[in-house]
Amino acid sequence: MSTVAEPAYRQRIAYHATLLGGFATLAATLLLLGNLSTRAPIEKRLAEDMLASLSQVIPPGVHDNNLLDDVMIFSDKAEDALKVYQAKKGNSVTAVAFGITAQGYAGDIKMVLGIGRDGNILGVRVLTHAETPGLGDRIEVKKSDWILGFNGLSLNNTPASHWHVKKDGGRFDQFSGATITPRGVVKAIKEGLDFFTANKSVLLNAAQTETKEAE
Amino acid sequence: MKVKYSRILLDGLWHNNIVFGQMLALCPLLAVTSTATNGLGMGLASTAVLLASGLSVSLFRGLITAEVRIPVFVLIIATIVTLVDMGMNAWMHELYKVLGLFIPLIVTNCAILGRAESFASRHSPLPSMLDGLMMGLGFTFALVLLGAVREMLGSGTLFANASLLLGDGFSFMEMELLSGYKGFLLVVLPPGGFLVLGFLLAGKRLLEARLKQRKQQVIRKDLLIENPATT
């Protein structure tokens, strides 16, 4: 790249190959070191995030256990293993929380859903999504209180035909310019409630989880 | 090669601005500038990567041959972006939750490869870092400007959610310019980004044409004063 003539060895294929290989090795080493040094902190942050979002969907009053400790691995026939977090008071399960996934406008929307023993929604929060900023991201509690509208609803007090956005004849608001996002969220929450109803006896059984040792 | 620092500064911020001058990086530009705050976050993250890639490319420029430079530059940039991504996730988690979405997008920013190729590979580390910084700030300026115009027209606010990005101390930046404004959806969507960018570019050309005209008038006046006989 400079105007000075390059030394002859730099014209050889071997030099180019070594250079490329050297940089690839250097990059791989740096990434490996980076990964090793950040893996533990990232896992810790993610666990903190998980606990923070769990405590948003399960009020502190209904449990006296550490929510991260009582985890039940629920494996259904077709689905992947689902982690269900049980909230316990004394020895009985008062509420459960589990992750649900909605199909949004731009990929999966991961959410956590908390359901009380009576089948009422205690809370729903979006964990990650890739929806359009300014449009679909109003499902986040930071941007709008839309998601709080699900609190207290259940399959008993809200008939199945109402579990749609208003555009589709249901009772939930869509956002101007973004219908696909709330439609997916409503559908996923409805499915979460269906799952809870179908597996109520197992989910609310305190003996199902072996309490993990606190780390 | 002799380097004029003032020239690097002006080139990065205005004359050769990544967006308004080189017309690069339009993909992340249109994707994130629906609000001014998003633009600011993306701009600052890109600036950090430009600075680091400018330094590393410049340090290794004696080793790298012309034949394999592109894969090596791409490797360096991708490594830096990934390290920034992991480091922010681990140690600046709150900021990562806001910016995390944008960081992988930086790899798609051809402007960073462009600066590595056209500047950092030919200059020593200090000018290369300054170039990275100035190009990054110029890019941030373009992102914030485009984001601000789109946000004002599209949703009637300015710097909404700035406190999420910069901390609670900056909540004074959040403004609602027109209360009860219904919003103009087209401007928020990607086609609106193209339209607004077009108008901004036209505005820049107009401004430059005016400045040039004025300069010529001044020169003509000077000539008149010096030798009035020639006219």
C-alpha cells in the first residue's frame, strides 16, 4: 500500500497464508479469552435478570422461597423442556411462573408469565424481543403499560373468544402501526393459560421439584 | 506522510461525513433512527468500534499485504465488535440491555471497513485513532439528526427514553413537543427514513452551494477593491 517496493518474501503465497492464519489464531484466542472471562459474569447477570423478572410477575407477598431454587423441568411430548418456577409459601405452591414465546413481527418474543393458584394472571413481562423500536416495543413495561392490562385475567373471567386484539374481535388494544406484535403476545399468553389449566395438578404439586442447593 | 489534524477533524464531521458525504452505513442508519435516543446509542457504540479498529489496523499495517487485507480487516473488526458485545453484557449490563440490540449491527457497518481500508492502513496510530473518533462523531451527529427529525415528525417527541440510555440524570432531555400529536407513521417506518435522509442531503447540498457562492462573491469583491480598473 505504500509506494516503497515490498520485500520479495511478502509476495509469496506462504506469507499470505501465514498472515491470515496468524490473525485468525489471534482473533480466536482473544475471543476465547473474552468468552472465558465474561461467561461467569454474564450468567450471573442473566440469573439476576431472571430473578428480577420473576419477582415482577410473582408479587413478594405470595412466596417465602427463593424463586430460582424451586425449578421444575416440565418436558412435554413435543415441546422442549420447559422450566417452571414455583412460588411456595410454607409447603404449598401459591403460584407458578414460566417462560412463553410469542411470534412477533421480527422473530421470537420471549416473555415470562406468572399465574396464581386460582388461575389468574399475576403478571406478564417481556424479556427479549426484536420488534420495531417505537412501534412494537410498546409491549415493554418501560415503554407503555399495555402489558399490565393482562393482570388479573384468567380463562374463567375472560372467555376464549375475547383473547384477541380488537381488530380481530377481541378485547385487547393493538398499537397503531403494529398489530402483529400484540396479536402474537395475546396468543402466547392464552396458550400459557391453556397449558396451566391442562397441567394444573402437576404444576401445583410441591413435591415435584427437588429443591436445589443455593449456590 | 504529513498529516493535517484539522483536516481529519473537518473531514470526519462534515466534508467526508460517513452518511452525508460518503453515503455509507445506510443499513444500520435506517434501522435504528426511529428515535434520536436510539441514534445516539448506535452512534456512540460505532464510535468506540471505529476508534479501536483504527488503532489496531494502523498498528498492524506494516505486516498486512494488499492481497489479504480485506479478510484481515474484517477479522479484526468482527473480533472487536464481539469483544465489545461480550464485555458490555458482562460489566455494563444495564447499558447493554438498551444498546445490545444495536451492537451486532455494527458489523454490518461498511463504513468501519471503509475507514480501515482508506485511512488506518496508510497512517500511523495517532491520526488513525483521531480519524476513527471524528468519523464516529460525524456518524453520531448524522444518526441523532436523522433520528430527531424522524422522531419529531413521526411521534411528536424528542429524545424519548433518553434516561434509559444515559441514566436518570438525563431525563430533562426527554421532550414532548406536541401533546396529543397522533404521529405520522410513514416517517417512523424505513421508507420514511429514506425520505428524510433525502431531504437532509438536499439541505446539505443547498447549504454548501450557498457557502460556495458567498465565498466567490467575497473573492470578487476583493478583486474589485484591489484593481477596480479591470471591471
